[in-house]
Amino acid sequence: MPEGYPDLAALDLHFELALGRPPRRSELGEVDGAVVVLMLADGLSITELHQQVATLAKLTREAELPPKIGLFGLVFARPCPAERLEALRTHGRFGLLAHLWGRVVLVDLETGQLAPLASPRGDGTVASSSLISRAAVTLKGVLRQQADGRLVDSSGAPAPQSERQQETLFVRRLMRAPLVTMALLLTNLAVWLALELSGGSEVPMVLERFGAQVNALVRAGEVWRLVSACFLHIGSMHLAFNALVLFFFGRACENIFGRGPFLLLYVVSGAAGALATLVLLDPALTSAGASGAIFGLLGAQLVFGLRYRAAIPGRFKFTFLISAAGWTLLFVLTGLRLQSVNNAAHIGGLIGGVICALALRPRIFEATVSRAGRRWDLTLGLLAGAVLLATTALAGRYALVEGARPLQLRDGGHLFYKAPVSAGEAARLGTYLKGLGFAGGPIELRKEAGTYVLRMMVRRGIEQDQDVLLSLQRLIFEVSRQAFPGATVRVDLCDSLFTAFEQVELLPALGPGLGPPIEEAADKEATLAAYQAAARAYPRSAMALNNLAWGYAQLGRKLDEALALARRSAELKPTAEVLDTLAYVHLQRGELDEAERQIKRAIVKDPKAKVFKDRLAEIQKKKRAVAPAR
């Protein structure tokens, strides 16, 4: 190439970096050492053509490249009408561009003929007509490369590419705009926002409503969840991490295999991961996330790096293999340490991606895709699109018709319900819970064979706290008395995956003791018997022991046993109420100094409670009454 002309690969890469994409309307070639730039002109107005040319001129100047291109051609795939040709000839600005680039010509692709448009002298002639005549066939060949960027000699035969040119071309194809990947990212974000607005992306009932994989439901026939679960994420961190990995590996796979095949690869891998989850994990499990599909992309890159290593240029020969293998190993090791990670989906997605990639043909090595190849890629894309469309329709119907509905409680809590529970029944329970000031985790109301079931999300191990179990007995009693009079009620304790691990039913013997306190009860003997039953059922419950001690003290019975029960209750949980009971037992036993000490402890714990201050005043009054006269 003569001195003073820019390096062709460098110029092409500069255009790509500056435009953010490969030069789609321009082609670069070399004829007799002079750089040739061709621009597709079909369908563009004269003004648009000038804007395109001005952009390339500006990029050339900004890159500080030598200004002369050598030959610039406006290419027409169809014959240019005479009036359009004349309008182009008379457009003064193309004459000015000739001073920048030397020659501006029109190229007829069908005939390979060139016609002068402007020259540096602005007289309508083109210098070095021998160069143009020898370049006619070459220009046509360059254009047919479809931005391949390959150099050609004056005979039109491809010249050998240097390693740098191969790498430049490979990078340019690998960095094309990943339209399908971006569409998947936006879809995942939109679904996550819908989850958050419907009660929270970490709430199992919300996830189930929008299509999370619930193995029991999949086995019951809702197989569409194997695909829909790939677009749901549990929490913002889950979404952010998967989105980041999907962007980098998705862009690479999309440009390696083509858009249609890539979409099919994503869907197949995600479904394979979900299928592994269905086969290997707990039937009651709820899972969601794009991890299976992402592992499929890693598997596809492993196949590409191994199978096509010889065709991958230069320094990229081991890039795909090393990066995919490294990330796969990292994710697997992380999954082995975290119980919340679905390793079955990862392994299933990886296997699905490998199998799918073995059946696909990479498009990144092809300058142009044949018509048959384009039809095949389109068919694969339409197949994946049809699966996603059907999944969307089924998931949308479930979310709108069958999924659990949220009912706002207090402090952001939600009560979820679905058929056969009616909106009225849910509202009655919601009203009662709001009255309690309930601000716990999500609750789901179900109806099973006439029994109302309250499913509550709690931490595992809480079932060991007998105070909690006694509180649930009271909750069941009050719900069956106020929200659903006369109905049978049960509470299911569920973990963070909303898998039930403990069922609490009302013990009939406790019923009388779960109503008004003994001093207000109509049948005090029945209430005391219920307190005794609760203490036997929950011997480590501070609440049960405290209630029995209080009952004995109120009736003036078994004060020694009442004192022992009150002290044991204070050892288990020294709350203000428990200390008040201990003080009251001492008061009933005539131990005023100890009663005063215990009630003062209660006031320290709850200084605003008037009942404790009244108790202190009562004790001090009795102390003054029995004090010896001075």
C-alpha cells in the first residue's frame, strides 16, 4: 500500500468503534495499493447519502488518518435512474468531498460498471481511468463480502489474511449488537418488577402465581412452569447477578451461533435445568431463576472452544474454553456451599446446552449466511418463540385467574388466598389480623376439606419454642371464634421456600384457657383446668407456667406451687408480665418486700404500663398498713 494511505483493517475497526457497530453501509477493499470505500446507496436520499459520507469523513479526520481514501464509490444494487444520477452529479457537496478523497464514482452492481461523479478538479472527470477499469470486478467482489473486511488484490482474488486481520474480523463479529440477549434481559427485569409490585419477588406465593417451578404443580400437569421459571428471580441480587452473566455470555453465544439458534439454546437449556430439578429434588420445592439457561450458555461455549479451536484465530483459541470452564467450576463450587442454590438446575442446564450446541452450526466464521442457512436459523428462532409465546399465555392465564391474590395487611405484610377461598373469607381473616396489628411474614389462607389452613413463613427451629406454639393455639382459637365461627382451623409453619414442616392444631382441652383471663371468665374452674392442661402440654412454655401461676393466685389456691411456677416462668422468660405475676403471688402469700422488688423489676422493663404502677401502689399501701406504729 503506498505511503500516505491508512491501514485498511485499522480504518475498518476505527469505523466500528466510533459507530458502535460494524460499518453496515460501507465496504472496504484495496486496489493497486489504494484504499477503496464503497457505500450502499439504494433507498437513501441525496441528503441522507451526504450525511453518511460526511460521517465517514469526520471519522477519518478524528482518527488522524491520511485524508485521501483513494476511491470512494456509491453502489447501487439496481440501475440508478437517469434523473437521480443527474441529481447526484449536480450536488455540489460531492464535488467538495472529491477534494478530500480523490475520486467519487457511481457503481452499478449488476454490470460492474463505474461512472464518474466528481474528481479533485471538480470538472466531472475521474483521474486514473485505468485504475477504475481494473477495479470494476474487484469492487463487485468486495461488496459481496457483506462487510467481511477481507482484502482483495487487483484480480479480485482474496488475499491471505494476517493474524491481526483475522483477530480484528473475529472481534468485530463477536461484538455485534446482541439484540436477543438485550430482549431477554429486559424481559427478566420486567417480570421482576411485576413480582415486586404484586407482593415481593421473595414471597413464594407471588412466585408461584407468576410461574415459578413448583414440582408438585408441574407433576399435576402445569409443565409450562419448566420454561416460565427461567424468567423469574428471587430478590434483586439474584436478578443482578444472573443479568450480568447473561449479558456477557449471552452476547458471545448470540454472535457465535446466530440469533434464532441462540434463543432456542437459551430455552432448551433453561427447560433442561428445570427438568433436572423436577427429577432430582423435593416434590414440594419451589424454584426460579435463569441459572439453568445460563449454564447452558456456558456449556455451549465449552463445545465451541473445544470443537472449533482450530478455526478460532490467534489469541482467542483458548479464551472460550478457559473462561467457560472457569466460570462453570466457580458456580458449581459456590452452589455446593450454599443450600439456597439449585445445583440440579445448573447441571441439567449445562448438559442441555452441550447437547444443543453440538447440533448447532456456528455462524461467526461465515462472511455471509446462505439463504437456506437463514431459513434454518429463522425456523429455530420461530420454534423457540412459539414455546415462549405459549408459556406466556399459560402463565398469564394462571396469574390472572388461578394464582394466589394478595391482601394488604399492616406494615407491608400480605395475606394471600386463592380458590376455593373466597375474597370475603380472606377479607374477614385480614380484618382480624389487622386488628391484632400483625406485621409478620406472608400468610397464605387455604381451604382443605372444610378446614381453614393458615400457612405462615417462619424460620426453622421456631417450633421448638413452646411459647410460640401456645400463641398459635390462641391464634387458632380466636380465628375460629371471630373470623370463621365454628370452623376447624389449622396453622402450617413453612420455611423460606414455603415448604410446611410443622402442623399446629387446636388442643380442645386448652380452649377455655384461651379466652378471657381467669378473673373475667364465667367458668373459672374450666379456665383453671385449661391452664393446667396447657402447662402439661407445654412444660417449657413460660406463658403456660405463668398463666397457671396466675390462676392459682387469683383463686388463692396452691400458693406454694404457684410460687414455684412463677419463678420457673421468670427463669425461662423474665418479661414484665411474668414478673408482675411473680409479684402478685408474693403479695398473695403476704411477702410484701419481695412483691415490691419484683414489681419494680417489671416497671423497669415496661415503665409506661399503668397496671404495674397500680400494683406497686397496692403493695406499698399494704406495707404501710402492717407497719408497726412508731
